[in-house]
Amino acid sequence: MADAKGLYKTIIIIWSDYNLEASGLTLEDLAWEAIYGDSYCSDVKTIYVAAPEKDINPPDMDFFFDSTDEG
């Protein structure tokens, strides 16, 4: 894996009247509902994480960095 670099982490809070995981809907469906009024987005915050692999909820770094990348 190439040396990890910082990433942006966006935290979005969306309130709805159902359980997303149990409903069969996707995250995209929930975002759509927040945009068009069936759910409510109460907060959006983006932060820069210099060492994402050390974050409390680290991302799958392979998603961002291909092991064949040269830098």
C-alpha cells in the first residue's frame, strides 16, 4: 500500500421515522428523502483526518489506495 495520506470525513445526521437497515432502503434513498422533505438532515460536518488509519472508525484504506500505486 502506498503511504496513506489524509482524507476528509463527512458526518451527516439524518432523522427519519424508520430504521434504514430494516427497511431495505439504501443510504442514497435516505439522502434523497432528506433533500426532498420526507426525512430531516439536522447536521453536516466535514473534518480533515490527517491519519485516517488511526481514526476511531477507520476506512477501508484499499478503497482509496491501490496497492500497485507508486505514490
